[in-house]
Amino acid sequence: MKKLIASLVLAGALTATATIAAERPKTVIHVINVRFKKEASKADIDKALNGAAEMAYPGLKRVWLKGIKNQIAEFPNMIVMEFESEDSLKKYAGSDAQKKWYTLYDKVRDESRTNDNTN
């Protein structure tokens, strides 16, 4: 009986692991760690952040603006964008949507670093 229970538990664990692996998203997470200019007003920073959130780009699925934890002291702010695929992120670079957003973002950005992640 113990062997049967152990086998069932193992089978359940393997099934759960396979399900989790199959459900891994293929989207790309684009993380921007940014330091805003000291002289930038809160209103201009908010315009830049809202511009990211409201960006009309077909490959952009979601934008997160509220960082919870960031260990990069010199870049205390984060903007996170989720793209449908690596290809949509590549096409975003230099697109009209990015250029339009940069008219707001470049006014307040002092310096930034990006990281891109996928499965």
C-alpha cells in the first residue's frame, strides 16, 4: 500500500511539473531600470510613465510601473514591458511607438539599463 501511495504521489508530482513546464509563457519581459533627472518634475515623470503604459504598439501586451523591490540603488525606478515575442521586442526598437514615447521619456531620463528575459 505504501508503494502504491508513493507511486501515486510521484506520478502526481511529475504531472504537475510537466504541466508547469508546458505553461511557461513565450513572451519577453523587458525591464528598464532608470534614474530620472534630479530637475525633472513629478508631473513630467508621470507623463513619461503614463506614456509607457498607454503606448499603442501591437506586440506590447502589458506594462508595469510600480516597483516593489529593486536592489539597484543607482537606478531606483523600474518600467517593465511584456512583449508577445522576441521578434515583437526587436521590431519595437526604433518603431514609431517607441519614438513617440521617447519624446516624453528622454525629457526626464538621466540614465537607464535594460534586461530582457524569456523562457
